[in-house]
Amino acid sequence: MPTEKIRKEYPDIAPAGPTYARAVKAGDTLYISGCTARGSSAEGDSAMAQLRVTLDRVVKIVEAEGGTAQDIVKITTFVTKMSDWYPVDQAQIDLFNEYFDGQNPANSLVGITALALPGLDIEIEAIAVLG
């Protein structure tokens, strides 16, 4: 029997654009489209301010499906300025510890030239296994 795929939207957490779903749930797996700090007070702010908002949005989407941050098994982090992220500094470690409590997901860090809008410097997409 094929796995049902449910397209999900979370307009109060992180509205999606017109050409994609914010997440797709397939069985116990939740695939979350890239989230940014767009529309928040962190848009255009520091890398760490944007990271906090972005992680918060990703975690709240997982929580909306009954999961926790520890259910997030993989993230891909896209950044416009690699020097803000590597080498990793204590502020970044502290934020990850705050959200994941030492149970960090697998993470790929990818440097890019730009995101969809000026003032956005980080985007995170995620995969969570619920249950």
C-alpha cells in the first residue's frame, strides 16, 4: 500500500510561497521546506538573531505535528556568509544546545551567494521522524 503524502501549511509559524508546501508528511516522516527569518524582527539582523528565529520556526512546525526538536534528524543550513558560521562559535553552540539539548540532527552547511530576499542570510530545511 503506498504511503499517503499530506501537504501541510503553517501560516502562523512560517508561511510558504505560492509554489511549494511548507512541509510534506509521508508516514512518520516530515519534510520541511527551507525556513528563514522572513517577516520577523530578525530579518536583516545578525546571523545569530536569524538563526534563533529560523530554528524556532522549524521546531514549532515539528511540535505542531506532535513531535519535539529531538525528532529532527537532518537539517541543511544554507548561509550567505560562511564566516558567520564557520568556524563554529559559542553563540551558535549555545543556540543548538538550547533547541536540541545535545541531541543535534545531522547537518550540512552550504555556502550560497544569496537567498530570496536581501536581509535574509540563513535558510534551514529539515527532516523529522515523528514518533
